[in-house]
Amino acid sequence: MAYMTKLTRRQKELLAEIEQSRPMSIYALARHSGRNYRRVFDHVKQLAAAGLVDISPQIRNGRQVSIVESIYQQRMRRLDEIFAFKVKIDATQ
Amino acid sequence: MQLSEAAHRLLDILDPDAVLIGGICGAIYGVERFTRDVDIAADLEPETIIQRLKDAGIDAAVRYSNEPDDLSWVVHGLFEGIEFQVLPASETGISRGLFEVKAGYKVPDIHSFMVSKCIAAGQQDMHDVAALCLLYPELDSAGRELAAKYGCLEKLESWLSDRRLLQRYAGKG
């Protein structure tokens, strides 16, 4: 992944939307942004290929959905997990 | 409280005059290193920072220094059990206008972040710069130039050839 990935205006807008929202399905993202599902799906795939978002399968309401999360949100979540783990270790010592 | 939440709340209190720096900013840019505190660079006077924190119910104190290699002041405190420090933006190499918002956090742009790390030039700071250079090879020459400018190129090169760092970051960007 290059630090300065070249994106179209639409992709930038979608990325900003992903970064400002909680992780959500591509379907929910399309609905949230008021855009065509297929377009959003294609853009999300392109953002994932550029390493800017992560798509993970999850089961929600008994159905498998693709959840989109920005890499920055993912990194912050990882940082919180490590922090919580260390706090727990410290508390037991 | 989670570290990310503490960072968010502190940034909100000092908004729009502050950005996240330190380990959390590094983590946002992809550096995997444990951190237990929140570091912020602010373009405010320490008294204003303390007042704003006090208004939000957070106790903080300021430590002044006249030592040539030290920052002239550091505001520090504890927020819900998480340590935080607010540093003078102008002395940490952070330019007020050069920031980005990543995952809702205001952070310096990556170049300013590397400048702040090269000014601090501790081992952890150079670890972070090396990790960024390995993650984003297009930043390698800028990283080396900054390190040379701030007299820490030798430390940076040592980290850039560190086997564990290479395994962890090279080609992972």
C-alpha cells in the first residue's frame, strides 16, 4: 500500500464516510450514502485492494454479510485490545 | 476507559488547537508498538490548556523547563486512569495547518509526524520513523533527510537494518 493512494472523488467521499462511521455492511453503507449498491460494492473492493479498508465476513441476523472497516479504525481497535490486555496483566501482578 | 476514547475526549476538549502525536498517532499510521498514554501537541498556552481541562473536570499540571534540550513546558495529568501529556506544537515540529483526520482523530500529516519524531530522537521515536520508512518506501528518503537534519541518521539506520523490524514492516504497507 502506498501512503498516498490516488483515489477518485467518489472513492474519497466513500472512504471519508467509512472512516466516520462504525463498521457496517456494504448494503448499509450504500443505503447510508444514498448510492447504488453495485457502485458502492465496486468502490469498496477498490479501496480494499488499495489497502485502505478491510472487508470481513460476519453473520448478522442469521445472514452472512461483508462488514467494511477503515484500516485506521482497525488499528485503533487493535491498540485498545493491546492496552486492555496490558492493564489486565498489570492488575494481576 | 479505552485508550482511543481517552484520546478522543482530550482532543475534543482542546479542539481545534490540538492533534494527536506519539504512540497513538504512530499506531494510526501503522506502527505496531504498545503505548499506555495519550500524547497531544497543542497550539495553546499551558494555562489555557489547564483551564480547558479543568472546565471538563480533569486535573492537570504544568512542568516548565529551561534546559536547552527540553520542551519549555509540558502539561500532564491523569484522565480516568490514563496518563496524558500535552506538548507545545511549535516545539515538537507540528505545523498547525498540516493535519489529517483518520478514523475521526486529528493527527499531523505523516511528514510532520516524522519531523516530531526526529526532533525527539529517542530510541522509540527512531523505531517509529524506521517502521514508517519500511511500511511506506516512498517516505524512506524523506525520513533519512529529516534524520540527517536533526542529527539522528545513525540511530535511524540502525533501526532500518534491525532484523525484527524488517520482518515486521518491510513490504507490509
